[in-house]
Amino acid sequence: MSRIGNKAIKVPSGVKVEIKDGVVAVAGSKEKLAMPVPPRIAVALNEDAVHVTRKDESRTSNAMQGLARSLINNMIIGVTKGFRKDLQIIGVGYRAQLAGSKLTLSLGYSHPVEYQVPQGIKMTIVEGVKIAIEGADKQLVGEVAATIRRFRPPEPYKGKGIRYADEQITMKEGKTVGK
């Protein structure tokens, strides 16, 4: 029995939830998101709560119930509050610039790294070394942050690279010269 999947999702005021043709659509003040419902799951809307139930008692249905409930809950949070990831660039000469929807990163390579910011993502850069990624879709915000981090992951000797703001990097000791 799924503990998370059985919990009802409260729908805050100002959020509109529609369930039609196997698709759950959530609209709020920030954005509108939609998600197809997994085949073994049923979603029902009662007054101010969304209930996710399974159609059978299989193990897969149990897992899908918890997954569907979490995804719908994330959509409701996304259209009301939104999600945010912060990245930090560490290294001499490492910089970021934003021109329209194109992010240009100087990361010590022989060429600048360019990244096209996807629609639905708002990006801000502070002091050229801090990147804030915001959006309503939790999966998209996390994927954009992970993609940018992959351009130059932090290295373990000096810690140079792109890291999450709250990430701790374990530093290695360098080679020592023996006598």
C-alpha cells in the first residue's frame, strides 16, 4: 500500500485543476502545466482536493500511484510558488553572461560555451558567477541546472567548476614531493 499515493492533494485557491481524457492539467498564477495519467491510475477531483487511486493491487500500480501523486503535487506547487535552483561558478576567469535567452559561459575552454535557455525557464545572473534558475516545472528546472553543471563539473583538487549553491565538494590532497 502506497503511503504517499493515498494522501489527498489540497488545491489552493487560485489554482484550477482539470482532468480530461487521461490528462491532468493544472493552471495557476504563474503558468499552466499538463501531465498524462499512467494507465493503471485513476485521478478524481473532489471540491478542493485531488485523489489518486489505483485500478488494481499490483506492485506496479502501487508505485505508479505514489509517482502520479508526487507529480501532480509538484505541478500544483510549481504553478503557485515555482521552483528554483542556484548554481555557483568558481574559478579565475570563469564567467556567465545572459543575452536574451542565450547563456554564454567562459569556463577556461578555448571557446565560450553557449546554452539556449528553454521556454518556461527564467534565468538571472548575479555578479557574473551566480546563476539562479526558476520555473514552474520541477523536472525542467532540475534538468537545466544539471545540464549547465555538466559543462564544467567541479574538480576535486582546486574545486574549480560549476556547482550547486548548497553542494559540498570533497577536496583531495595534491601530490607531495618526497626527499
